[in-house]
Amino acid sequence: MKLGVFTTLLSNLPLEDALKYFKSLGIEMVEIGCGGFPGNAHANPEILLADEGKLNEFKALIDKYGLQISALSCHGNPIHPNKEIAASFDRDMRNTVLLAEKLGIHQINTFSGCPGDCEASEHPNWVVCPWPDDFTEILEWQWNEKLIPYWKDFVAFAKSHAVDKIALELHPGFCVYNTESLMKLRKAVGPEIGANFDPSHLIWQGMDPVACIREMGDAIFHFHAKDTKIDKINTAVNGVLDTKSYGDEIHRSWIFRSVGYGNDYSYWKDMISALRMVGYDYAISIEHEDSLMSQNEGLTKAVSFLKEVLIAEDTSAAWWF
């Protein structure tokens, strides 16, 4: 496994300054935003695809600092009921695939997306219960008419450009948000669909990341190192479905934390060990969204913590007997 980071953390800095800083911390891999919600401050596919000189400069800069790109990320909602919004996300995602092909990268990270409840909808409708029956009907329509057809088409496009791993981040608000929904889409579309496994979104939903890792197995393509702290007092009163601002930390049922500030060493060591058991040996990419810490402090503490829990060396064989 290699220590990585999602570079959008330092979108306020030029790419070279960000890379220099990451390298100084011992980061080995970088996940780079190419559009959608993460933005494209460090890699704009429209520019890099149109100008070979700029593309070569980009590749040379990554090489200069001895870093590897773990994935190109373009998180968006390509099945948004607003057709203009959907088309914008879809365009960014397809350009990200084309850039990945140019860079020799075989995977991108994104969201599954979520449509509305009918063709006339203006906003996404995330269904979280089966009754009244309207909700089950909406869910069936979303999957059969929107989600599965879109991803079959997108995967075919990606494969034609040598991208054969689409890592979906399991995120509430989108159709793929837990283990079951991921595996359902993977079964319907193909093995090119997998997970960008982010435990922070699973923890607050009440899932056990270790159990999820063991269930997903080789469907895990990428890993986000981000933690969540459950506020037991607020959760006891209001449950975990919380629509308050992320900045209202003291009143929320849970908040995102840097790794180690939501759960302890034992919790994270179990997760890393589970990843090793299912054969995952790739990026552990820090996504810092801890509203209680600065960019620098949240990242440096995450790096220090993860260096204690990562398993980096290959055991090769059962050396102990």
C-alpha cells in the first residue's frame, strides 16, 4: 500500500507547490481532481487534451517529484434531472477518461449520480425508504430507466479508451451509497464498476467498514482515508440523518474528521488489515475535510497517523514456518 492524498486539499496552490509540499511529508501517490465537484485546479482536461506541450509539462512535473497518480477524480451527477447539469458532469467525466488514457491511467473516481423521480423532475430524489409504495416505484424507475442504462454506456466508452476501473464513492444522496447498492450496479453493468472506498460515509450510516471491505473484496479499486466522529449525545436525540451545516459542529450528529480523530489506531489497523486480506495493495488516499483543523494540521496529523497503520511491505511467503 502507498500513502496518497487527494490534491484538491490544496487547490489554492499551484500544482508544483502542492506537489513539493506533499513530497516533503512522505506522500507517494496523488489523486487529482479533473472536474465536477472537486474542480480542475491542478488538471484541466480540456486544456491538457488540446495542448500536447502542456500535457508533457504536467507529466514532467509529476515525475519531477517522484510521485505516481493513483486516479483522476471527477465526482459529479451525470444523471441529474436537469439535462444541462447532467451534460456538464458527463462531459467532464468523459474528458477525464480521455486524459487518463493519455496518461496511461486505467481508472477514474466519481459518484454514481442520482436522477429525479420522473422525466419532468428538476432536482434529484434520493429514496431511503420503501413505503409508501410511491418510493419503491421511484427507485425501480431510477435504476432501470436512468442509472443502469447510463453506466452501461459510460463503461463502454471508458473501456474503448483503456479505462477499465470506474471507482464509485459510496455517498448518501446518490443511488450507490452502501455495499448492496454498489454490488447491485456492478452485477448489472460489469466488473468495471467498483468502489472508491471511503469509510467516513459508511461510519455515520452505521456500517462496519471491515465487514464492508470483506464483502466487496476485489470490487475495491481505490481508498479514501477519511474519518467520521459520531456525536453520541446529538445522535441519541436526533439520529444520524442530519441536514445541519457541516460548520455547525457542536449541534450535528456526526462530523468528518482527520483519520485518528474519529476512531482509534485499533479501528484503522483492522481496516488496513482487512484491505490486505482481500488483496487491496494500492493507494490510501487522504481526503482532508475536517472542519476543526487547518489544511496543514489536518493533513500532517493524518500522514503521521497513517504511517503507523499502513502495511507497505509484501510478505512474499509464510516466512514464520
